[in-house]
Amino acid sequence: MIPELRRRIGFEIELMAPPGVSRRTLALDLAGRCGGSVRPVWHHDSEPSLVPGLGRFLHLTQGFEVRRPDGTPLCTLVDDITLMRGLDPRAPAIPGWFRVLTDDTRLLRLLSARCDAGTTLPRVLEPAAELWGTTVERHGDIYRLNDAAGATIALASPAGGERERPCEIITPPLSAGHHTELSFLLGVARGLGFTVPHEAAVHLHVDGGPFREAPALANLIRLFAHWREPLRTLLATNPACRRLAPLPAPLVDAVAGAPTITELRQAAQTGQITKFYDVNLTQVLTDTPPLRDTVEIRILPGAIDADEIVHRAALVELLLDRCLDPTPIPSGPASPDALLEMAAETLVQGQ
């Protein structure tokens, strides 16, 4: 029996296309099946830099937004640079696949707004060049945009190494019919030969509003800190998944008592929290309007089957319900069986 999910949830599901197939292939197939449309979009991310003194490059890679006939979003398909196993790094870029690189987040946002993800490599930087009153220079396969003083603003280069194959399916927030929606998306992907990558994960975005209250947020921190290993065992977290980590010590120390929301935010700042933990709390630990008001659960394993994803999401829902109980979550006994008992008690109380 497939449980019905009760929360509004957005899903991020990491897949890998077979050789000769890309996320564009999946986008076009999905749109064709539902009578919808496809629009090229930019995906923002970063990668290590080979330039001395520059820790990382920020980049834009090509993604595809799929919409239904009525214009509502079905999903967005983007690259994920953590997916690497099985790709040939020496493979030349397929014509039409490229990326844009810069070293400043403000420039990245400006380039994203001005440059067209659906254009060609030789032309992609031209709208930005008009802003600076300069021209784009070509150096082999690389296109460079400099300002009038010669400082580099951005580079555009072919996206080789089979980077068209990684595919993260991002759904809009789903309030109902979670299993039906996922079954459609993943069924089409399976039919095209997509598989679960070695490093894959599934992420759940749930409404962050309830966790802006200090007792609920403190319990969420206790759950992912004190019960980290049982939680990862129960959900079968992929040990090869990257960009996961235990919550920072200052934040964990803060929930030993009954912290206020201000104290939790201060502890998060001290711990230099980012999104790359087992649970992403950055959107609820800010007093400014969040970009996306969600809590992101990042430790579900990769999957291409809707049943697996929904069953694990249902367990997460019960544990989140327990976090909303103001009674502090205990620190132990921290075992998978005790965690299941916690979920079962929450289910009984909710009936």
C-alpha cells in the first residue's frame, strides 16, 4: 500500500541519462507526452578552479523547464556537478552544449538575466557585451568577455565530459497526487534508459513556515544531530552522496536548552551554516524574506521508483510531525528501532 503524503513537497531527484541521451531528450519527451512546452533555462552552481588564487568558478549550465499545456510547471531538468561516476571526462562537447563561467555572484545573476540559455555558444555572451560596450573575444573554443579595462567578466566554453547526461529532476511544490506525478516523470525517464547515479540522492523541500517557531526548529536540529546515524541507516542514505555533513557544533550545542529563534540564528551564523548539510536550514534561519521558504531534507538515497521515494517521504513526514510537538526530542537511545517507535507514536497520536 502506497501512503498518501500530506505535506506540500517539492522533490529533487538525481538521475543519469545513458550515452547518446540527455536531459534535453527527457524534457522533449515529457512535453510531448503531456502536450506541453520546453524552455531552456540557466542553472546556477560552482566548481573548483584551476586558476591559482581563485578557489572556485561560478557557472551557468543549461537546463530545461517543462510546462503543461495550461502553462503550469511540470518540472525543471538541470545538471548536478556532483554526478561524475561513469562519465568520460575526455569526451568532446556535443554541439549546442556549453556553459558560462564567472567569479562573482552578482555577475552570475546579471549574466543569467541577460544571456539566453537557448542560444549558441558564439552568441551567448553578446547581450552582456552590449552592457559593457565591448565585444566578445574568441580564443580557440573559449569565448571571453572583458570590460573596457581588460578585466575578464565571463567566459563561455563547450560543456564536454558528457555533462549533458546528468539530470536532476526538480518538481514544483506538490500538494496532492505526489505518487502519480512522480510515477509519470520517472516512468518516462526509465523508458529512455535513465538510471540512478553512483552519487545520487533525493531531496525533499517541505514548507519552512512551521519551523520558524523556535521549539519546532530546535527539535528538527535535535533530530538530525542526535539521531543522525539511525536516521541515515533507516533512510538508507547513499554513502557516496556528496555535499552532506553533520550540523555545525554551535547549532547543536544551542539546542541543549530552550533556545529562542534569535539564539538559533546566532548559533547558525557562528557555525557558518550553508545548505550542504544533511538538512538545509538556511531558509528558516534568516530574518530576511527567504528565496524559497523551505526546509530541505537531503539524505534520501537516489531512486528512480516512485514507490521507494514516497515510502521514505512518508516516514520523514511522521518525524517532522514529531518535531512540531513542543516536547524536546530526546538524545537517545539513538537507534533505528527507537526512531521507528517515535514515528509510530506520532502516527497513533495523529489519528
